[in-house]
Amino acid sequence: MFDSILSAFLVILEPANLIAMLGGTLLGICIGALPGLSATMGIAVLIPLSFGLDPLVGLGLMAGIYNGAMYGGAIPSILLGVPGTPASVATIFDGRPMAEQGRGKLALRVAVFSSAIGGLISGLVLLLLAPPLARVTLLFGPSDYFWVALFGLSSLSLLLGKSIAKGVFAAGFGLLIGLIGIDTIGGQERFTFGFVELVNGVNIVVVLIGLFGIPPTLKLAAGALPGGRETDRAEDAGDGRLRPYLPQLLPTWLKSSLIGVFVGLLPGVGGNMASFLSYNESKRSARDPARFGYGAEEGVAAAECGNNADNGAALVPALTLGVPGSSVSAVILGGLLVHGLQPGPELFQSNPNEVYGFMLQMVITAALLIPLGLLGSRLFVRVLDIPPALLIPIVLSLSMVGVYAVNNSLFDIQLLLVFGAIGMVLSHFQVPLAPIVLGVLLGPMAEENLRLAFMLSVDPWTALFPSPLSVGLALFTVSVIAFSLLKPLTRFTRARLRRAAAH
Amino acid sequence: MSRHPDAADTAPWHDLVFAVLVLAGTSVPSFSALRLSGAGRWFPLAVCAVMALAGMSMLCVCALKLLRHRPARPPFPEGGALKRGAGAGLAFLLTCVLTPWVGYFPATTLLLIIVPLVLDFRHWRVIAFTALTFEALVYLVFIEGFGRQLPSGVPFS
């Protein structure tokens, strides 16, 4: 294996491959930064163009776009509060407050280093451990996927906001949105209310931009001073040096990378959940969790590291078993097929140069994020100098074009208005919006696997616990729920005892 | 600046209104789910039940808080801020409504002019330059680069 890696390494150092990786990463950052454009779309557009190129040049472009786009989503999240990709929603929680406090450059630098480290670790895992890790993917059955989805949802909705009830409501609301459309198992329409456009469900980009893009932009308008200046944003101060924060960021990077890699291995779960789970874990284990949501550097680091640590891991089942776990890996599989590479266990024997070369390209493009992101952060942060009077219509127009570009549907623009209004109402009542996004993403997966588990099981009482893995996941999920419900109760009892003692 | 977590607590009045909205809002998908048939109805029904429970618990907590002490009603937003936010929101609504009829670029041009006006930004050259640059970039990236179509409006369809 190491001979193949060394031989592939020498090939990818050729100038054409290096230029492809650099160009792909730059293009990916731009794609990720634009709402409505995704890594999947970028790679899909590139496949026909890469047909005439050398396989490793084409694959280098794809690896660059993949890693670049996953980081690029952080740029609008931090600077504008509008997520570039679903996976960068968690970056908003602390990234946007940091930008408001005049620490936008630092937030961008934390994001780029975290993305690069997550991508590097994930790429190395892909390179060195792909075949054994592919077996982990095969261990998971429908009931396990149901528990994983429930764990993700419950941990986010119960631990994120101040009010458990609001978090639960948000997760339920997201699940219902995720269920809109044709029921994939029974075939009946659900919650379409007679709209033909809803038969295929609601696009996540519409939900995302509606909930996270419109409300902060209109709030910015409300907060702008006459003449279009911004009232409450501090000037970007400091040189954005990362070194003083390294001791607190290192454990976050390590934990988030592990979470991202594990979540990435599970088909259909994806980087969105990885970033939310990493954020939650970082908040839970922090010395001062109250800083989270108000500009904690670890929050940005956890979200971005978890999100990018999913990249390489998501390709493990795709390359080793030919089973794509996400839309990006499905498109990359298509790219491999175009270049005559048949994914599966034999790929490593038949085309070692190409397959190991691609894995190395995933590692190198992750590392390339650091110089590109550091150079870019000086430029990107200038966005904050644009007067809100000009920035607001630009963001609103970009939101509209981003939503329309996904399906070329005017109905999606109307839906954007609806979700924008819902977002305004919910943020007014301080309902956490992130569980809604995760509910939309995990709802169909949770329901489909729950029903499959019951259909495959003979005894309905044990349908959700067919294996020790399911039992373990169920116990883990139940303990998270119990911990979240008991925490306020113990806090209340302790406060009561303290009051009684004081009297 | 971001508010400190302790300062973010909403008044119970807010939560009471929200709890009532949740309970009323949950009834719509609940009735819709009840009309479904087969196994496809159970998961949505379970979700609706959980949402209703969340609404009920919010209602109980607010009622208890209101019974214990009567907090002041939340202040109404300052008039100027409301005007600016609503103005930008209405301009966006107008753009979304106009887009299918006049096309993306004319509707966006309107948005790029109205919002600065609402916010008392009167530097016409800057507004024109921003509008032209932004629209040229959108054209180059979305239409030329990625081959996406943007609404062309009734006159061009």
C-alpha cells in the first residue's frame, strides 16, 4: 500500500495536477461562498469538462472543489449571517457575533484552520484506513440509522437553546417540513395542501436561506442609522492572530475531527449533522458554555472542523464499496466512472495510482485551504465595510437567485418569502432555528428507517433493538434526553435549597 | 454587539403568545396527518403530538410565571427601526412578486434602488455602480459560468 501511495504522490506533484488542485480549491471557495451553489453542483458542472483531461487532473479539480466549497460556506455565515451551505449553519452561532464584535478576521482564520485540520485528518483517514472503516458502514441497519437520527435531533434540540420546549418544537417543525411531499414507502402525498410544486418536498436551500438569511438582513436594515450606516457593529480590530487561542482550539479540533469522521462514514447522515454534533460537544465540554452563541472561537472551530472532517470519510463507502453516502460522493463516483474507474473493492488493485492519487489530493487540497484562506481573509473581511444600505439589497437579491438557481422554480421564491416570515416570527420568539434545519435533513431518514425496521422485524417489540449496536445507540440517545430533562430540574432544586439555606 | 445570555430572556407575555401560536399551528398538520392512511400517518402524528406537548409545557410554564409575578409588557420597537425594517421587507416582497412578471434583473435593480432610499442612502453614483457590478457578476457566475437560468419575465418568455 505504501509503495502505491509513494508512487501516486510523485504523480500528483506534476505541475498540471498542482494547478488543478489550486484552481479547484479556489473555485470551490467561491462556490461555497455563494448561497445556492454547492459542491455537488460545482462538481456536476465540471464532470463533462474534465472528460478530456488526465484522470488525476480532473480528480484534483473535484477534490479541490469539494474541500474548498465546504470551507467557503463559512465566509457568508461569518460575515453576513447567511449560510453558504447547510453544513455551515452552526458556524453562524459564534462566527456572526465575532464579526459583529469586530473580530471577523479572526473568525475567518479560525474557520480556515479548522476546516483545513478537519479535512487533513479526514483525508488521512481515507488514505490509510479506508478498507477497514468500510466495514463499519456495513454494520449499520435501519434501526441503527433511526437511533443515530434521533440522537442528532435530540442532542441539538435539547441542548442548544435556553428553552427545551422551544428546541423540541423547532425539531418537530423541521421534521414536519422534511415530511412534505411523496411518502417514499407508501407513495401518498403528505402536507402538500394541493400544491403540485411540493410533491417532491421542500428544498433545504429554501429553508436555510429563508430562516437564516432573511431575518438577520431585515434586522440589519432596522438597526441601520439614517444614511445607511450600521449601528452596532464594531470596527474590525486586531490582526486576527490565531496563536493565543491555540491551547483552547487544539482539543476542539481533535474531538470535532473524530466526530466528523465517524458521522461521515454513515451514509446519508452528512456534514450537516457532523458540524452540529461537534458544536454541541464543544459547548457541552467547555469550561464556560455561556460564551457559546456570543462569539466563542471554539464554536466556530468545532462547527468548521466537524463539517470538513466529514469530507474524506464520506468517500470511504463510496470508494471501497461503490455506495455513495451523500450527494457529493455520488457525483464524485460519477466523476470516477467518467474517467474509467469502477469504484469497489477492486479499485485499489486495478488503479492504485488514480485512487491513492485522489486520496492524496483530498489531503493536499485540505492543506491548500490554509494559504488561500489566510490570504483571502484580508479580502473577504472588507465585505463588512460595505454600507448596510448597499449590502442589504445585495444579500436579499443573492438569496433570491440562490433559491431560484437550485430548481429553476418561481415557487421556491414564494416559499422563500414564507420561510423568511416564519424565520422572523421564530427569531422574535427566540426559538432556536438550527433544530429546524436538522429536522428537515434527518426527518425523511428517521421515518424511512423506522418504518423499514418495523417491516424487516418479525417481533414489533424488538424491531428497534435487533443488535447490541442498536441497544447501545438507543441507550446513548435516551441518556442524552434524560440528562437534558433532568439538568434544569437539578438546577431548580439546587437553587431552592440555596434559598432555603439563606433564609 | 451581541447580547449576553442573561439578557436574552423573553418576557412571559412573549412566550404565552408563542405557546398559543404553537398549539394553534400544530392543529393544522395534525388534522392533515389524521386524514392520511396506512403506516404513513403514524410518524407525522407522533411528531405533531410531541410539538403539542412542547406547546402545552410552554403554556403551563408561562401561566405559572404570570401568576407568580406580573412582568411589564415588552416594549414596542422604536418607530424608526420598525419603519426601516418594514421598508426593506416590503421592498423584498415587492421584488419577489414582480420577478415572475418583469424578470430577475429589472426586479433586482428596483430592490437595489429602493432599499438604499428607505435607509436614507442618497449616493446615486455608488448605488448605480453597485447595481451594475452586482448584476454583471450574477450574470457571469450563474448564467455564463454555471448555465443556470434566471426568471426572464413575461415580455421575454
